[in-house]
Amino acid sequence: MAKQAAQKAYLSPVAFRFLAHRGLAISSTGSKLDENTALAFDRALEVGATHLETDVQASSDGVAIICHDPDLSRIAGLRRKVNELSAAELLALPLEHGGRLMTLEQALERFSGAKFNIDIKTEGAIAGTVATIKRLKATDRVLVSSFSEARRLSAVSQLPGVATSASASKLLKVWFAWRFKLQQFMATELHDVDALQLPTHRGFMRFDSEKFMREVGRHGVELHYWTINDPRLARVLRARGAAGIVSDRIDDIIVALAE
């Protein structure tokens, strides 16, 4: 029997899930904002994003820090790794467009009414992420995942009832199970996830075919596609059965799908 993913609070019924990829890094006047910052999250919610997609690294003192890259060269022009600096040092660092990094705790507290999609980027970030979610009693408004299945399982095992999406290796297993009609194996791989958050394709593998999407949906698992910045493609994916779109320009996607 297909599970009911929507029973989890994070996946409570909405018409469609608009996931702002690292927030929305464009202000209302068109100027650039720093990704994964309070300003970018504010902007995403302002335009109607239903979920905030973000990433977590660990500081040298084990604090969960909202940041995608393992180092600071792209976002702050500093050739240092995130895990080489303390939380205090990271929070004081000016970013390219004047923003500041946040801890996961600060983000969850400041945006207390928002739902977060959290990608745990390193093994060192697991403990801080789990502790923060527990401390703030935020299990029902986060989805926790990782490209690493080991990291995903480690975090999810410590957060009973939390929503989760498949790791990269699990996605590949699901696709091959579908491709070779291994229905029981596919069901087994999908039983502990609530969503597949995935690209449209990887090499010869198409993850956006109607048959694949329909079969995944039959197991009660949602499909959220990334990183989709083309409104036309977003329309196609929704028509085929996608439940959500992850986008750098969630403002454009929201407008396009409202038409």
C-alpha cells in the first residue's frame, strides 16, 4: 500500500510546492542579494515561496551554519574553509553583496513560520543540525536530506517522524528498479522517503518521463525538480505530475504557474 506522504506536517497539502533554492537572491529592484541569507529568505517568502531550500555546513566549533559551499572563496572572497572558522568568525564575515551568514538556529527562529528543506553537506554538520532541530522542536517543519545516503540516514534516525528525500545513490537505485521493472525493489527503496528531489536527467537517465513520474507517485512519494529556472519547463513538469519546483528564480516560477 502506498504511504501517505502528505501526513507529515512538512508535506501538508498545498496546491504546489515552490521551493526557493537558497532563498531568492534578487531584490525587488533587481539588485543581487547573497544566497542563503536572511535577506534572500525574506525575499523568497515575500514573493510566495512555500518552502525555503538551504544547505548546512559546520563551523570549527560544531555549529550548524547555513552555507552551500565548503569554502568561502565564491561568496566572500576568502580562501578559507567553513570548518576552519568558528561560528562567531563566520557570522562576522561580510559577504559579496553585504549580507551575513546565519546559523541554522537563527534561520529557524527568525523564519518560525517557514518550512525548510535542509541539505546536510558534510558529516561534521550532522550533529549540529540534529541538535538544533530538536532544541527548537522544528521536526514538523523541516525536510532533512543529503546527497550522501550515510549522512541522510544518520540524521533521519535521530529525528523520528522527520520528512526526508532520497540521496543520490538511492535515486539511482529507484530509477534502475523502475527501468528493469523490479517493483518490489523499487517499493523497498521508496518506503523510507517522502520525496525525490531530483534533476530532470543525468546522462542517459531521464527522471522526468511521465511513466517514471507516475510510478513514483503510485508509491506515495512526491517529485520535486531542481534547479528549474525555465518557466516553460516548470509548466511541463507540473503537468506531468511534479509536486514541486526548486528554483533560483522562484518569483518567475510562481508567476508562470499562476497563469
